[in-house]
Amino acid sequence: MKRNLALLLFFCCSFQLFASKVDTLLVYSESMNKTIKNVVITPNSYPEKGKLYSVVYLLHGAGGNHKAWLEKAPKIKDYADVYNVILVCPDGHKTSWYFDSPKEKHMRYETYISKELIAEVDKAYNTKANKENRAITGYSMGGHGALYLAFRHTDIFGIAASMSGGVDVRGFPLQWELSLRLGKYAEHPDNWDKNMVINQVHLLNGKNLKFLFDCGTGDFFYDANVRLHKKLLERRIPHDYIERPGGHTNKYWANSIKYHMVFFNDFFNNSNNKN
């Protein structure tokens, strides 16, 4: 009995010694004049002397915060170890939609993610600070945010993905405080048109970004994702598109992130082998 307890204690201690670490990084946003919390997960190898790490940014959905990914898909801590990458989960406000609001000057989350946060992460951690080693993904509102930011900043992100993304939310004018961020749809349709992922496709040339998006066939964003897929096909923009049974659920996202991490890992490995 004592031997079994000793072995159990050994394995528990070993797991703690060789496991990813979860930190909270506080970043002051000059553009919004506030300090924002961000979860940062480093792999068990960090910091290895002389080694730099690729970074994956994970954006949460409406109503969430910087802890949402850990709650919905706790296995992401394992993925940091498996793929030996740093994961960053920013607090994107409950309903920021990750753009710079044309109506509210204190809601500038495109500027925060693409400029302020990335600069601080690269400063605070041993990162490979280039687009070939920087990925972004998210679910729901975060799926919109990931593609929106990646399409608009192909100099910053080399690869992106989205799961259940709200890639065109003009059909939901009264939901998720969108009218606060963009103005009422009937009064400010241009604001809405300019900030939809589906209307950022013209920024892609087929070579400046590798990306994947998926959506469950039972999801209320399914039709918008199909329309984005068809638009990309019409313009001959290479992309990976997946649809499978599922809804707008934690179960779907916890499953989806597994495939996104494989997608990112292949990209990082191919990019680094070329160097």
C-alpha cells in the first residue's frame, strides 16, 4: 500500500514538473486607456535556453473573457506541450467583435490585438516574432475576430482559422450589442458592411495568408460560412473549409481546436524548415 502511494505521489509530482504553465499577462492599452488581462500558456519546455517559440492567439466568443478557452477546452494546456508553442488568450471584452468601433472610441480591439498585445507578448516571452510563426483562431465572435484580423493584417499573421465564426452578422442587427459597436443597422449600414469578414476577401491575393474555417451544419452561423466559402471559391482564393454535424456548442469547439492546432503545427514546421 505504501509503495503504491509512493508511486502515485511520484507520478503526480512528475506531471507537475512536466506540464504547461498558465500565467496572466497584464497589458496596458494606450488606445483604450485601460489595462487588459490575457492568459498566456507556456509549454513545459519553456524557457529552454536559446529557443524561441511560435505563438497561437485564441479569441473567445461573446460573453467570454480571457479565461473562456481554459473553461471550454481545458486540453489546450496539453496542446501547448504537444506542439511546443505559446498560447495567448486575450480578454476581448464581452462584445467587442475585435474591430475598432466607429461609434465608441474606447472600443479599439483591432488595434489592441494587432499592435499592442502582440508587441507586449513578443517583449515578455521568447517568441519567434514573425508572421511565419504567429497564428490566430477563435470561436463564434472570436472566429469572426480571427479571420477579420488576419485578413486585414497579413503582415502580422501567417496563418489563421475560425470555428463557428460570425463571418457575416448583418442578419442579427439586434444581437450581441452590435448596434452599440456599429450603430443601428438601418441608420449606419456602411459601418456594418465595412466590418464583416465576408467583405474583407478583397484583401487576400491567394498567397499572403493560409487559413481554415469550419462550422457545424446545425449552427446559426452555418449559412454565412457557406457563403464565405463560395465567395472564396469564386475568387479562387485557396483555403481549407470544413463542415460537419454540430451546433454552436462547447463540445463542437473543444473538438475543433484539435484540428486547428494540427493545421498550425504543420505550417510552423514547414515555415521553419525553409529557413
